[in-house]
Amino acid sequence: MLNESLTLPSGLVLSNRIAKAAMTENLADADNQPTGRHERLYRRWAEGGSALLVTGNLMVERRYLERSRNIVADRHLDVVRLGRMRQSAGQVPMIAQLNHPGRQTNRFIARTPVAPSASGAVPMMGLFGKPRALAPDEIEAVVAAFGTASALCERAGLDGVQLHAAHGYLLAQFLSPHVNRRRDEWGGDVAGRAHALLAAVRAARAATGDGFTVSVKLNSSDFRHGGFTEDDAEEVVRLLVQEGVDLIEVSGGTYESPALFGIGVEGSAWTGDGGTNSVKEAYFAAFARRARRAAPGVPIMLTGGIRTRAAMEALLAGGAVDLIGLARPLAIDPELPRALLAGADGVELPSYTLPTVAGMAGESEWYETQIRRLGAGQDVDPSLRAIRAASGFVTGEMVRGLREQGARRRLADRP
Ligand SMILES: Cc1cc2nc3c(=O)[nH]c(=O)nc-3n(C[C@H](O)[C@H](O)[C@H](O)COP(=O)(O)O)c2cc1C
């Protein structure tokens, strides 16, 4: 099964069923342009055997970054350099994840982030400011920016885009009744809250040609009281099918409820072979089955916690999942897909003992540090201490975020 090819509705052919899920690289230069480090990294991942490479998130708006050194896909993007990054993956299809972080923009990047509605700051070690509500014309501009970014990715030779509507970023904030309290056309019932996402999908389609893949990463749920639920998610899947998306990736959680890393999702975990396998795998497998029923013709990619070949084969054989997404395993073992395809069993990951929120920053930075090493042409360093990685995250983002804030603003204002 893992070795079988898959053709997306766009016509994009994937040679097997393993995809590298998005991982922020934080490797752009001070103008947020792609670099040789991206090229080295994606060459390594392409050689590792994945059938599809989803890039780390590219920002659609220069003022609001998820990390200080994200690539920004606005009119200042160096398309030739992005093209080189694409070419470094050779024949392996690459799609760019596009994102706007909204209220999850840290305070070193923007003191006042934007969100569907004004609300409290994301409570995470004081890293985030209180967001203000976007005006309707600003929402239109964000939607248009997803279209512009898609067109630029197509010009650079990428095979498609993935709109990031998961993990509590702006498009997911619109979906969440907890964060989106708007009473205009961008809020209200599920269809109203999905308006921004659907408009962004339409903008991506309108800006690109036939055969260009348009996909969406969606939360199964926010894992918080009063937030986006699995029932909401199922309805959004139906709406995305009507828009003709080519692939839906299922994930879950936000910065406040980091289910994406398996924290707090024990209840929905899938446990290998009928419960005898104690390894917790595939955090969102239960929702993938619902998504499959709601989207009969659209391939479903499932990401989060999947580690063993047995689990991968079982998920594919069960029919709910068409593509296995792997993130952290490929940051520490870029050649893993090739090994799995040749019959290897899978990997075990180090476990972390930091408190939840610091643990998420630390865990994420631990993997990001490994990605940085791969981009520099080095090997991974499994002995790196998690607490050092967590403090590196805060100080690194603070120094670069603040130092380059003025330059980012000036460039954003320049025609
Ligand atoms: C260092 C790092 C960076 C990440 N960056 C992104 C990102 O840019 N976009 C995204 O959708 N998910 C991102 N994720 C989440 C992964 O795509 C994935 O959903 C999550 O790690 C669970 O999958 P896994 O258990 O295979 O790691 C990131 C994860 C890590 C570890």
C-alpha cells in the first residue's frame, strides 16, 4: 500500500503514500527571501523518498510572520530563488504552504497582531500582544494576498499550494467561534466563519492555471471548549469539496491547545493493532474517517503522531486515509520514507518532560534546530537539550524579530 502511487484531482502524480508535512524552516534571509539553505534542505528531503514535499509556511503578509525568518510570498518575493528551491527537489512534487498567523504573530514581529475579532492575547509566556479586529477591506486584502502568493508559487514552478487553516492561525481563527465573534459576512454560522477560507481557496484558484494543486490543512477540532468542533470541521470539509480542492490534510489544535503534537488528545488516539500495541499513533484518525465520508472524491492526508509502518498500512487499508503525513520524524531522519518503503518498521521519537506550553516551544525549536543543521549541510544532533532549544527560540525570535521590524514595515509599504 505504502508503495502505491496516488493521482490528485489536479492530475499531480505522487509516487507513493508518504508526504513530508509542513515544518517551518526559519531559514530565509533578513529580507525573508529563500536561500541556499532551503535548497540543501529540500534536496535532502527529496532524496529521502517522500512522494510529496509540503514546504514550511510561507507568509502572505510581510507585517505578520509566524517566525522572523519565514519566506514571504508577496510582490517583493524573489521568484527565481524560490524556483531554485523548487528545482532542488528534482522530480519530487513540492507544494508551498501559505499562511497568515493572525493573533499568533509574536510581539517581537508585531506588537498588535490582527484577528477576526479583538480579544485577549494568546496566553503563552507573554509572547503575544492583544489583537485588534481586521476591518472588512483588510480581510479582502488578506484573501487577495493568498491569491497573489499562489500565482507567485506557480511562476516559481511549484506544483501547488496548501492554505493553512489549522493550528490556530488566521484562517483557523476565522473558523473558530471562540475567536471569531463577528456578526458580518465573515462570521456567524459555520458557512460564515468558513467564508475567509473559501474566499482564499477561490483566490488561489483564480490566480493559477489548470493542473495547479490547491489544498487545505484543516483542524479536526481546536481541542478547546467553545471552539471549532469536529461537527464544524465536517461541514467545512463539505464546503471545501464544493470548491474543488485537490487534497485535504487533517491535523488539530492551536498554540493554546497543542494537540498537533499529541498533547491532550489521548482520548482520540489510535492504538495500533486493536489496542495491544501501546504506541500512541495517528492523533486524528477518528476524524479522518468522518472527513472521508464527507469528501468521497478528495484525497485525505493525515498528519500527527504516525510512526510505524504497521499503523501507516492499517490507516491506508482502512480506506479513510490516502496519504500519510510525517513531520518530526523527517526532521531527525530525512531518509526515513525510503527505509519505510523498503520494509523498515518505523521510528521512536524522544519524549519531552517540559511543561506543556514551554514544552511545545522547546519541542518545536528542538526540531527546528535539526532542520537548521540539515539546511547547513550537517547531520542532526540527537543530543541537543530541549530546554536549551526552548530558550533559543525565545531569544532568537526576540533579537531578529525586533531588529528587522522597521525594515519589514518599510518593505511592506513600498509599492
Ligand atoms: C519544527 C516544526 C515546525 C512546524 N511547522 C509547521 C508549519 O509551518 N505548518 C504546519 O502546518 N505545521 C507545522 N508543524 C506541524 C507539523 O506539520 C505536524 O502537523 C505536527 O508536527 C504533527 O506531525 P508529526 O507527529 O508527524 O510531527 C511543525 C512542526 C514542527 C516540529
